[in-house]
Amino acid sequence: MDHYSQTAVHLPAAMLKSALLVALPLAGPYGEPGVATSIVVAGGLTTPALEAGLRAL
């Protein structure tokens, strides 16, 4: 995040996290529990590091 900029790191992470949160309810009724679990894990891994960015500011 220091090498690029905070916007360049936070924006793609926030967009990916939003897409995964939108996909979660769609995958629930039609998929198996493993699909929902993998979406939740991927969403947790793509959470933007907002606290670290605020500390740097």
C-alpha cells in the first residue's frame, strides 16, 4: 500500500468484496454449503485494510 497509493489498493479490494457479498445470497439457495463457505472465505481475505490506511494518514 505504501508503494502504490491507498486508493489503488483499497478500491479494487472494496469492489471485489462488494461483488462477493452480492454473490453470497445468490449462491446460498442454489449451491451447496461449500460454495457459500468459499465465498465467505474469499470475502474475508479481500477485506480492505482500512485501519492500516487510517493509521498511515
